[in-house]
Amino acid sequence: MNIPQRIEALRARMRDAQVSLYLVPTSDFHGSEYVGEHFKCREYLSGFTGSAGTLLVGLEEAWLWTDGRYFLQAARQLEGSGITLMRMGEEGVPTLSGQLARLSGPGAALGFDGRTLSARFVNGLRRQLPGLALKPDLDLAGEVWPERPALSRRSVWELDARIAGRTRAQKLEQLRSQMEKEGAELLLLPCLDEIAWLLNLRGDDVACCPVFLAYALVERERVRLFAAREIFSPELADALTRDGVELCPYEGIFEALRGLPGGSRLWLDSAAANYALFASLPAGTHVTDKPTPVVLAKSVKNEAEIEGERTAHLYDGIALTKFLYRLKTGGVEGLTELSAARILEELRRGQPGYLGPSFETISAYGTHGAVVHYAPTPETDLPLEARSFLLVDSGGQYRTGTTDVTRTIALGPLTGQERQLYTAVLRGHLALAAARFRQGCTGRNLDYLARAPLWEKGLDYNHGTGHGVGFLLNVHEGPNNIRWRPAQNPADDAVLLPGMITSDEPGIYLDGRFGVRLENLLLCTQTQRTEYGVFLGFEPLTLAPFDRQAILPGEMTGEERALLNRYHQHVYETLAPHLSPEEARWLQAETLPL
């Protein structure tokens, strides 16, 4: 079936279920950003393959909301589908809630699978739109997907406590201490990365994210881990039992919640827990509704995790620098976006401890660089030419950490505009990396540093400047971020703390021409303590040169050139011993002081 036929098949089910609207988010049962194949209902129904988007289908019309990263991609992929693109944040574009308010009225009913929407969102709809009937137990999208993939059940493995920095028992002890202070008898963890971090476990149920499908219910004397039993080896199951972790069937979480004693005191974050979980709680349950302590604990890396990340970034930097050397010295004849990405992946595979990519590689040549989250396919794969830019945003999962890096590479002669805007993006990147700020600041306090060189020219980019990065976990994690707009969930505008890892990735995108993005990962560190308080800064973890050919030194201040020179010296001194003599000589030339 083509996309219009799929939408019509869904509408037939909607009529049978007596709903006038049906909502399909991009989510699994755990609120994950990236989801396994079983959960890609929105992609199946709309044809839009971006990682963020919400589809609303009415009996006559359909709409899809996505953010600025995907405007160009979504416009192209939705063409001919009959689905209207709703560009989030643009003037005159209603929010999803606003559109539902417009469409609600006598007889209006909204259907959805309550396992895929957060309790906070659904409860908010109930308050805001009392006239809209809600039917939260309809998996209609799954019903019209004839060959829907089964739930993933890949094997789980244990992360050595020496790499994790703390044992499972130590983490649980601290968590229970925080639960006691909050007066909570139980704590529900629906988020896959929180469960993996807490229990020092990793899996492979979501592409590029080393997590496994599970819920965890933490109690005073035990942890009930709801997951497929067959994904645990007997040895691992025994180890979990010794630490008080009891394996239960994955689907058993709802029955377990319904069976809680009346008046139980449960810690649950309604922004993370799906509505079906919330609806399973017995009447009289006392709910502490706030982010779990695991969110912050996971984001502040301990010394073992930090050292592991430095190791991962060393190996990643070696692979990326070899890739840059290959493009710069070997030429691009015969290469395409996809084959270039394959070369980089092969180089990463040659590094110790490499497990796989941390997200789908963005390899975008020329005009494709203006599509913020473009991913090449055999149908769109452009041949590389000895001119303009190749934008490569990629990362790896290593046994000791997670990487995420973007370099925009000059493949040949550049126009004055290309060099000017590359330099402006680089200036913003360097300014943020050099920030010194008092503890208590959030990313909203710092975002201007990265955007200022573009704002001076009346330019901007339609995405955040930085996101948190997990430790051998999700490449995007909260609560730390750098952006100028307030987060939808205030808990995601977190104070920056030593140990947090955040990306620094300003960019510029000119539709139909080219794009530039430059990204390093930064470790937040304490720089000094004075009578005025504690002051923080950043240490770059990423190791790879920026492209000298694309830089206009005359448009940089002396301080900016000094910042770049110091970074390049660090890159050369760290990587050169691990490169071939030819590669080291090339890197030395690329990192000479401006």
C-alpha cells in the first residue's frame, strides 16, 4: 500500500472504533527518542523517516508536526501523501494541543495507544479539552500494519563495574536513600537508559542505543525488572538475583501496578511514564510526580566514566582523522555520500572496543548539507565532487563511552560565502567551548555565545546548540542542554554541573545551497572557586581538526585564533603518535597555528 492507502485503511478502523481523530507519536512504550522497528508506526503511516514527529489523522485531513531539524526533509517525504506539514514553532502554525482544541466539539473523540503517550500529556489533554472524548486503548496503527516487526528480544550484557565506576548495589543504595528522603516506598523507572545505567546492563533492542526493553520497579528490599526472560543468560540472571533484582515478564508491569497495596507511596515521573502505566495505579496511590534521581545521577559522569569517555574519544578521533586524511589526500573521485560514510564506519570498526554507530550517520554533500538531519539513501545518494562541502555528523558506541562529532569538509575550491559562514560557525563554536561561567547557569545562559557571530549577520539555525550525551548510552540525554528557547519540560533546563557532557554544535543551513555544522563534545569542569562562588568551564573531549581551507583568519579576532591554535595543538599532540607517518605529517600541517 502507498501512503494515502495506509491512511485510508487507518480511517476505516477509526470509523469502526468511533473516533474522529487518531494520534500517532514517534515513541515506544518508554518515551524513547529513537525506537525499535516494532514502534515505527508513524513512519509506516506517513512515510516521514525523521526521528521526531507526531501524526494526527482525522476522517478527512491529516497533519504531521516536526521541528526545525526536519522541515526540509519532511516537506519532501510528505509530498503527495495528503498529510499537511506543521512546522513547529513557526508563526501561525498551531500546536498539536491547539489543533486538537480546534477540532474538538460535539461527538469528537481522540483515539491513541496509551502506552505510547506520556501520562502528563494525556492528563493535560483531559484538563484542557474536557469536551474531547479520549479512547486510550486503541492500537489502530498496529492493526493496519500487516507485517509489523515483532518486539525486539536481543541479549543483555553486563557492564563491568570498573568501567561503570560504581556497582549496581552501590547505585541502588544511593537511590533508596533518596527515595527514603522523599517518603517514597516504590519508584517506577520506565526509561530504558535509566534502567540500563542503574543496573549496569546494556542491550541492543534499539538501533544505535545500547538499551533493552524493560520496566523497573524499585522497592525497599528488591527490584522487579520486567523484561523478556530469554534475553538474560543464566549467569547474568544469577548475578541479578544476588543483588536483589527479580526478573518478571515484560508485559507484567501493568498487573504489578494494579496489584499495589492501597495507599502506596510511589515515585513516578508523569512526563516519562506512559499513560497506560499511570492508569494502572490503584485509587488512593500517593504519587510523587517529579524526575527520578537517576536522571541527574546518570548525567553527572564519575571519574571512571570520564576516563572511559576520554579513551573512546581518542579512538574515535583516530578514525575520524584518518577519514579526513583519506578525503583530503586521496580525492573524492568515485565516492558518494553513502560510500564516504561506509569508509568512516570501516575506520571506526578498526578501533579497539568499537560496538557500532551511536546514531545514523549524516553524510550530506552540497545542497543536502542544508537538510539538518539528512540521511543518505540509495535513491538520494549524491556523488562527491571536488568542490563545496561534505557535512558529516556521526558517532560511535565504544566499550568505554559514546561519541558524537560533526565536521564540515571542503572537498575543493569554496566560494567566499561558504568560507565566510564556515568561519562564523567556527567562531561561535570556539566561543562556547571557551565559556567561563558561575555554577548555577543553565544552557540558556550560554547559548548566545554560539549564535552571536550568526545573529550579527541576521542569520540563525533552527535547532538547539547542545545536548547531553550518555555514557555508553543514548547519544541524546537530559537534563543538560544548550539552547535559547525554554524547554517544554522545565526539568530539561538543568543547571550545568561538573561531570556533565554536552555537545557544542552551531550551524548554518542555506536551502538549496549548502550547510555547515561543527560539533565537539564538551566536559563540564570546575575552573576555580572564589569569594563570589564556584566557576565552571569546558574541556573538549572530541579530537579532530577543523578545516583550514574553509577558514578566513582575517574574520577572526586574535583571541579566537589563539583558541583554535590551542585546540589544534592538543589534537596534534594527542593523535599523532597513533597515526601513520604520512597521516601525522598531514595532521601537523592542518594544525599549524593560524
